[in-house]
Amino acid sequence: MAKVDTFTLQTTLYSDTRIPFQFRGNGLPAAPRGVELSVLLAWIEANISINGADPVSASITTGAPSVAIPAGKLLEKFVVIGAASGTFSLGTTVSGTDLFESEPYDTNGAVFVIEKYFKTAGNIYFSGFTGTLTVKLYYR
């Protein structure tokens, strides 16, 4: 019968940490964990980013209706939430409507899919609304 090594439980992870995983086979339970689960999850959250998973939030008003998009980003979708119902237009220029025109939004939030790539940094401009909009942008 082959010997199965047991390893000390890791409580700190570094970028070069190697975690041994072993299964003993023959219906026997797996060897003890190499790292505590809470430590592994904390390391993943601190070191791994899933592009586009976390939205960038912006507050848009009629006096400041633009949002900057970084270079090399693909704007995939955005959510518009208003203090009341209304409509808005969206463009790549001030008061532009080249992306969306007279789209409805409400207090529950409306989702819009766009897929616009920004090779260089740029802005999108909201117009045709009153008050303040909360916008959540999803890009990668």
C-alpha cells in the first residue's frame, strides 16, 4: 500500500504557494486539506479579479451628464436607475443619440446591453432626462 503524505495546514498564502491535493483512493477519504478554506477564499478575493463582475457606479445629473470610460475597455451593459420614471438618450458626444435614443428608465432600474469598445479613453453622455440618475456600468 502506497504511503500518503500529510501536510501541515497552511494559514498564509503567497503568490508562489503550492497547495498539495491528494486523494488516497480505494474508497478512503481524502487526505487532510492543504489550506484552510477561509484563507483560500480571502486570497482569491484579494488576488483574482473577474473582469466586468463589479459595476462602476456613477451619479449623473443634468449639469454633469458624462461618464469616463478607460482605454481598452469593452462597455457591455449598464443599468440606469432614476428617482422617478423618465427617458434618456445616450451618445458619444454631448447631447448625442448615436447609442440610445429616448429609452425609458424607472426607480427599479433598467438594463441596457451595448457592447461598445473604447480603444482610447472616452466618454459617454446622457441627455434628455431631468434630475439625477444612478448608472452602473459593466465593462471589461
